[in-house]
Amino acid sequence: MQLMARTGQDPIDEERHGVIGKMDPYEAPTSEPILEMSISCTDLPKTGTHDSPSTFVSVSCVTPPDTRWSKSGQTEIIGKNCNPFFLTTVSFETSRNISVITRLRANVYEVQDRNMHKVAPIGQVVCSFRDILTCPDNKLVRDILGADGMPIGGKLTMLLWELDDTDDKKPAAIMKSDRSVTNQKSFSPNPPTPSSKTSNGGPPRIRSFSLNRNTYLKSLCCNPCSKSYRFPNSDGTSMIQVQEIMMESKLNFIIPQQIIKIYLQEEQRMVEELNLFEKLSDEWERARLAVTTEHFKMRARYCESLEYLSKQHKGPQFKKSTARGDKLLEFVPINLHLQRLRVEEPGYKESLYDIMTVGAFATHSMKFRHGGLKRMMQHSVEDRTRNSVTGNKILDLQAAKTLTQIASLKTSIDWYATDVLAAARHVGVESMRNVSKKLNEKVTELLNIINQTFMEEAFNSYRSASLGSSASFKTPSDKSTTKSSSPSDSGNSSSRTSGTSDGESQQSLPTLNSNRCSTASSASSSIQTQVSSSPYEDWEWNGVSFVKSPSPGVLAVSYSRGGTNCKLMSTWRGMIRNLSDYMNVVKQVVEILPTNASVKDRVGSVESSVKHLKELVASIQEQARLSISFLKMQEEYSNLAFMQSLQCRKDAIFSQALTALVTGVMIKLRENIFNKVFMRQLSSLGVLAHFEGLLSTYGDEMGMLEDFAIGVQDLHNVTFKLVENSTEDANMIPQLTGTRSNIVVNVPVLPSVKEAIPEELLNGQPIKVYPVLFNIGVNEEQSLAELFGDTSFQDAINKDNLQKLDNYYSRLVHMIPHKDWRESSSSVSLDVLMSSLRHHVLMSNSKKSKNVEILHISSQLARRLDGIRFTSCKSAKDRTAMSVTLEECMILQDEHQLHSQMFTHLLDTMRSEGTRRDNTRKNVGINKYAFNKVQLRAFPKLYRPPEGTYGKTITT
């Protein structure tokens, strides 16, 4: 009554707290906590049926002169226990204006029906912070009072401690400003009692997670949500503090924008290449226009998404599960969050365990009527096999790789060709010979690459369409077999056949001119010993150097388009032969040059040949690019709508996967930047990215799994490079460069951490990515798949990725000694884990229902190998919550002495009061998991949430 007279409100008259009485994460105080409290009860009265009550405690506070009680938090529900020890702690933030006169009210409730949210008050304890601080060890024990103010039986214990503050956080108003810091060392499990206090008699201080304190992490993450728990270790000698932190990624909308810009650049290049095609037949011109139109449509679609994403810099930085079908957000991963487990044990350094939770990479906006990306790509390969000019099943990858190799070799050849001339002018013959050997090696590599069948067929197909009539146009089911004649050279009245082979039109070896210098004469005596099919037959001495006369196989048709001069060589084999000839002459001439040859003789003997060699290599690169572009256009036109849909699907899925990967790598790198073993692992081998999937192989989720598998697989085309930053600006974000098939992520490195990074990484050595995916469906649809459907795709995924993980592990064993690996309290060795994983994946009884041991073992291996952990289901909300909380409890059991009898209690507590419950509210507005009892009967037991935490929400 005194409290009511003072505050003007009945202390019991507040909102009904219970399983649904949780604050919206975005309505919760944004300031960081400064105080934390642990609660337990003893000797609670039994219910009317003489059963032990199921209870929880809700804590509210008010600081006079305010009169409105505000909820600070609540514990988990402990069932059928008269002496509940609650694991969930209650935090008090700076925004609550806490002082010694702040009053606390702890209401004890009995839960009568968790599913119906039916609760009844048992009693309450009202006190102030001063009351707690004046108690020994800051532990207050009070009788629980009923509504009439009389004890009802039972006591409530409150233990208070201070969370370690920093320079950027104001000290708690209830403390003295000159107090010293003394860390808490140990606790007794029941009741919890700290063994150390601050020097002034204040509460003990415990270090807590602070996003503001971690400047680098603050530049990557935002909107943190945390929940704390305390439990005794296995022998009951001390208390372990556990903190769950869930954060959104600031890169969630930034990385998709960057990758879309790369897509737009590629689309622009494709349109430009299509515009380079000249003098096509009418049919192929219409095909070119149709393909160009589709690329313009794709550009418009991507530009619209880019503009929309550029405006998503305020508010929640994640894509809600309810928006997964939004076309404007198709490049953004679903519900991407960092889930961090922070563990602090007395006498040990804090431990951090990170899991990236994200919806399976899939294009929900494009539906799954005809399956996912895997099936679409198989259909594309089959269609190409039937209709393609080349019949090549992997043309895109092969062509992209070939063009990249040609471009790289052209650069090297240009360098070495220039070096040959530089050696001739400034050094001497011996240097010319050394450089020419390197030049010859690069030219030989180029010859091997361009001598592929599909390259010649692509060239012939383009030449036929460019020079031929409408007869050269073939429908998608036809193959190009017609060869048309090329126009005659403007200076020659005779026509030549385009299909001239290497052995055709061979001329007899000409007699070398008599006015050659002595060096050239030496060369002629060597060359004349060759047979009549010698590659030097068309070479003549012009008085300065060797030059090649026009031959039947290398005539070029010139034309211009848009001010650009283009040449179409008459035969691919002719270009290959000429390239070999030019190189052989350079090599032969350099070899026979006397060591005392003058500068004039040295330069004159190779200058013309080197010049023509460089020009021919440039021409080959251009012809290869045009020919492959035409062949791609030809295949794209054969099934235009399907090919564009396939490309859009691949682009969206890859964008989602890349965004999640970049976020995970950036966070992992920051937390381990001073870990020499980890940095050596990155340098010598690369980073392991472990993806855990919970999708079923039935219905639409089969299509999602197909998308997911390809998205993860394509991440092997991604590399990371560390780039030194000139300033200590922690807000620098990674920058993407490259193409669809080869993405480079440039990661800024602060000068303050430069010394911790291996020199080779600072010098630009790329960090490779090794993605692995293990999937086990756990829901009722997977039960249907096992009974009536097909699980072969899931089995294939697990077997393929077992091999990849095994290869990574084998290489790591040889590179890094066991003694240098991450320490673990687990008694199970890595060799045993790897052997166990092989057994479960390859076991003869492959039809074992929902073998989740595959997920548990592979995730444990990934952590022990310093990999990055990802967990996914359809929306990263419900099944992901079950998996993440289970993994967290397993970590605490393996690494931090969580007693087996406490395992289930803590697991249920994390699922009912933890951050994943808040994740459901952030996505659908209701803090319930979207399960029902019928569904949960099909779930493995360890993946079932506690009563009252699930039910009907909305379709997600």
C-alpha cells in the first residue's frame, strides 16, 4: 500500500507477462546494459492439485518521480519445480536512469497452460537497488508476498552484478566514480554468490559484449539483440556466463549493389560485342536484334533493383522472410544475421563462436514450377548437346576460361616481345636468347589453347554467318555444316577457299635472296634443309629482316562498324600456322646470331618478326572474342526466354551467396587477424566456408535445394585480396571487381594490423574459398520424400562435399602441425571426427531417416578447422533456430563443461527466451516458431521447441 501511495499505481496492475510478453526488438532500449541480475526461488508453494508449479519471474523497475513501471525482462519457464534456478538473467540499460532509489518488482507467475498462454500470479517481491547493494555479496533474499502483502510461502533470491563499462559508456549512477575494478572469479551454483566485489562494496563487475566498443564490428553489423544466461559448470565450483548476440549485417544491401553493377557492366559488354557483328545474313541479323533486346530488358530489370537497393540504408538491414518473393529484393539474401555465442569462464579468456544464419540461396520470385537451378542447368546442357554447333556441354565455362587465358598470355607475350627488342638494342645476343626462350614458352601455351576444336568451330560458324547468305542460318535443331566462300582480296582477282587446311596450297620452298647479310645466309642454310612442307616457305628477306608473304590461308576481310576497323581472318588454322611461323623465325634467327653482332644487325633481324608476332596475337585475341560471342549468341537465341531466365536465376542466387560469404569472411578475419596459425592457413590453403542446410527434398523445397547447391558451389569462383588502407577508417567496406565467373573481393586492411598479416597476402596473393554444403531435411516433408519421393540429390550433395572437406582436411594436415591447431576441450580428435563423418555419409544403410549426425559432425569439424559456419533453411527462421540453439548447447557441453542434466533445460531456455525468438518477431511480427504439433512429430527430438513457443503465424 505504501508503494501504491508513492507511485500512484498498483504494483500488480501491469501487463500480463508470460510466453508472449516479450518486447519488440526494435522497441527495446537501444542503450547498452550496465547491470545484470540472476534470480532463483526456493520452497515455492505447490498448486491446488499438490503438484510442483511451473513458474517464471518478470522484473520491472521504476525510478521516482516516474510512476510508470517498465518491464526490464523475464526469466524462462521452469516446469514442475518448487526450487527453480533460472538460467536467463535480467539486464538494466543506461536509458532507464538507474539509481539507488530505483525500485524493482519481481512478479512470480505460475504457468497453467503454455499453449493457451494461461498464467496466474503467485506473488511478488518489491525492493530497491539500495536494498540489494547493502546486502552481503549483493545477494538479496526476500519472502514472496501475495496481493494482500502477506507471505505466501517461498523465497526469492536476487543477485546483482555490474557489467564492465568502458570510456564510451557512462558509469552506473548507483556506483561511486572512483571505484576500482575487480573481476568476478567464481560462483556457487545455488544460490549464486559472487566471491569478489568492488573495493567500495559495490556489485562485482563482469565484462559484457559491447558493439560500441568494437569499432570494426560496428562498421559491419548493427541492431544487436542479446540475451544472457548463467549456469554452473559440471562440478558446480563456478558459474559460467553465456551471452547470445544476434546482429544484422550492414553489407546486406551493399554487396548486392556492387555485384549488380558488375552484372550491368557485363551486359553492356555483351551488347557492345553484339553490335560489332557486321554483314550478317538477314536471319542472323534478326537473331542478333532479338538477343540484344533481351539483354536490354535484363539491364532494365537490374537497374530497377539497383535503384531500390540504394535506398535501403535506413531501418532494418535484413530482408524479411515475408519479402522473399519480392523481385526488387531478389539479389538480397533472406534474413541474414550474425549469431554469436560469447562464453566467459572464471580464469579463462572469453570464447566467441559465430554462426551466420541465412535463408537458403534461392529465387523465390521466379518460383520452382520446373525445379531449381540444378535442373535448369541440366536441361540447358541437354539442349546444347542436341542443338549446339560445338556440342560442348560446358561452353560457357570453357569459353570464359579460354578468353581469360588468351588475354593473360597476350599480355605476357607483349612483355617478352618488347624485352627481346630491348635486349637487342641495349644488352646483347645472349640476353636475346634467354628472353626469346621465355617468349617461345608463352607462345607455345597460346598455341595449345587456341588449337581446341571448339575454337575453330566457333570461328567457322561466325565466318559463315558473316560472309555467307541466308543459307548459312540454321534453326536451333540444325548444325552448321555449310561453308561459304570469302570475298576475294581487293588486290587479287582470284578467289580462295575458306576451308583451306594446313596441308593445302603448299608452295615449294623459295630460294632466299642473294643480298642477305652473312647472318641471314647462315640462317638460310639451316632453313633450306627442311622438307617441302616447312613452315618457313613463305618467308623472304627484305634486306632488313625476315617478312612473311601473303599465303592462301590468312587472307583477311576488312570492314568497319561505328568507326571501329574489324578484320575477319579467312581460316583459324591459318592464323595458328602463322603464329607458329613468326615464333620459329624469331627463335631461329636469335639462335644463329653471332655473339658479336652489331646493334643494327640484332635489331634488324628480329624487329619486323616481333612486330608481326604481336599484331597477330592481338588479332587472334580479337577473333576469339568475336567468335565465342557469336557462338554464345547462337546458342542463346536457340532458346532465348529460357536462357535469359537461367541467367537471371544464376545472378540472383550468386548475389545472395556472395553477400553471406563476404559478411562471414570479414567478421572471421577481424576476430582472427592476430591469430598467426589462421593467417598462415589463409595464405597457404584458403578459407573453409561450411554451409549447413535443413531443406527437404520434396515439393518446392527440392527446387530451393537445387538453387542452394549451385549457389554454394559457385563460391569457389570467388577470391579475397587484402588491400592496405592508408587511414585508420574502420568504416571501409570491401570492394568487388571481376566478372560473373571470377569475382575478387578487395578487403581493406587498417595500418594498425598490417604487421599481423603475412607478407604474401599484403603483396596481393589471393585467398581462395573452399565452400562445402551438407544438407539433411528434418521436417514432415522430408518424411514424405523418404517414403514416397527421392533423396538421391541430397545423398549426392553430401557425398560430393564430403570429398571436398576431406581434401581440405588432408591438405591442412600436411601444412600445419597438429600442435598449432585451435585448442579444444573435446576429447574427440579431428581424425576420429573425419572418420565418423565418412561413415555416416557413406554408410551402407543410406536410407537412415534424417541422419542429423552428418550436420553435427561436419559443423564441429568446420569449427575445429577454423572455418566459417553458415546455417540455412527456407527462411533462416524456424528450423534454423532449432539448429543454431542445439549447436550452441553442444558447444557449451563439449568446450565449457555444461552438465548433461542441464543440457535440455538450457536448450529449451535458449529457444523460449533467446535471440532466435526475437528473430521470428522481426520477420513476421509474432514471436512464435511456425510449427504445429503434427509437424513436430516428424522432427528429430532435439529439433523440437518447448511448448508454448510455436503455433500458427503466417505463411513464411
